[in-house]
Amino acid sequence: LAAGSLALAQGRPPQNEEFHYDWQLRNILGTIAGLFLPNHGEGSLTFKATGNGHLQSELTITSSAAKQGEYFRYGSEIDTRTLQPIRAWSSYSWRGETKSKSSTIEQTGVLDIASGIYSIRQNPPDKPRRLEIWSDGKIYPVLVLPLGLESRRMEDGRKVDLRHFSIRGIDTPDRDKWKGKLDLWLARDEAATPVEILLSRNLADVHMELKPVQSAG
């Protein structure tokens, strides 16, 4: 798609969803950071209908082992007719740094972490898609890249086929490059369940894996 363009959602009404994850730090720098900070914990991804065709999406990463209350939180209010965020926010406390940002999104073709996940689930690209990403109050040019199919053996023994997507910053004259990374592995089911999420920032890769669903009884 051309820069700034987004396909409309496929007429599906907003649905409440909640996913729970275990996470751990990946890469050498993340492992080193884990010597001093929590290197594993819990996460959640929620989608809650708010009325007027809007949806509130929030990705939260925490750890019960955190001594300093480390966390990441990314959220947005999404217009599900356009897959566009109306407002985005982020906050974190990590490596002794605490920051919180919130902005109204007026520019077409801009996503944030939370609405980016929703948009890819609803309208997965079959070729590279140029967009912009809101991150901590700033906007950067990015590419959404479809990376094909991969198989995983889940904790409960099931083998699932996943579609892998990646969001990466790109070099553009007179623009800062986004240094973060976002990778999604979506199940090939009707809900496009986000089975794995890899979020990279502050020199650490946070790798999230969907917890097995606990059966009743």
C-alpha cells in the first residue's frame, strides 16, 4: 500500500479479547540486563469495546519479580472502521528510568504499538506496507513486513502454523529512525490469535509467549 493508506476493517464489530503471556529477555544485552533486573514475567494484551465503533487496546508487560516495579504499557483508542488510533499512550519504568506520554493522533497512516497489533490482525499485509509509528510521543517511518509461515510446538504439545510479521524503522532523509522492533506471530485461525510477540527497546528484546488456556475443572 502507498504511504499513509490503510484498508478498512472487514465489517467485524469490536470484540472484547484478553490474552495472557509469559515473557523473558532475549539477546546478550537483554541477558546482561536480566542480571540486575527481572528477566522474565507476565504480560497481557487486551481489546475492549468502548462504544461508537471504538476499541481500547493495551499491551502490558510486568514481573512479579520486579523489585523496582518495572513495567511497560502501550495503549491506544482505535477507530475500528479505519484501524486508525484516535489517541495513543505509553508509559514505562525500566532501568531506573520512568516516562509517560500521551497524544491525540490526527495524521492518517500513523499507528502505535497497540493499534499496530490490531491492524495487522485485522488486515494482514501480503507485501511490505509503508506506515508511520507513534512511539513515546514521536512519529517515525516504518515498514510492516510479512515474513511467511513458521511452525511452533506449544507448551501443551500442539503444533501450530503461524504467520510472522515484523515492523522495522527505515532510513529516510531528514527523519529520525525508529530504533525499536515489533514482531508478531499470528495463528492461522479466525481470530488471528497473537501467539508470540517480540518487542525490542532499551537494548532488550522482550519475547512474549501465549500462556496455555486452562481448561475448567
